[in-house]
Amino acid sequence: MYHVTYKGKNYQVSSYFRDPAYSDLNMWDYLEKRLNITRCKIDAETFGILDYSDVDNSVSAFFTIDENHYCKVRTYESEYDLMDLLNVLECYKLSIAGNSNT
């Protein structure tokens, strides 16, 4: 998990491995079947937005990085602020020195 400040607002950014047992599912079905997340608003088929304001006043977004990884960004700011960060955030896999397959 990383703590990020963007335009004076705070975010938690985490990346995860997708469970290979669910590799045939798209990201949104994966969230439901693997993580039991069903209250997901899809924004332009790219970001799944979860509003936890009734639980802890936070909002989170999920998105696919590649076929094996996904990212979750969480904040206590507004959904508008979250989308502002998501529109500039880039996540990609870097090769580890000496191993071009990762």
C-alpha cells in the first residue's frame, strides 16, 4: 500500500494479484465472485467505484492493471476528487533487472 497526496488530498493506493482460479472473469465479475463486492458503480467501464460512506465515510475505486493485477485507490475525499486522481494515475508493471518476463 502506498499513501499518496495529490492536490493536497490523501489517498491509499494498493495493487493486488488476481486469484488465478478466477482468471476467466472480467474485473467486475471478479470483484463480485472473489471479493463479494456487489455495490459497484462502473465509471466508463474502466473504474469500479465503491461508496463506503455508510460504513466509514470513504470511497474506493478498483481498476485492472493487467490480466494478473488490479489496483484499489481509497480516500475519504469526494468521488469527484477520487476521479480527478484516477484520470492522471498510471499503473504499469516494470521489469525486474535480469528478468524480462516480469
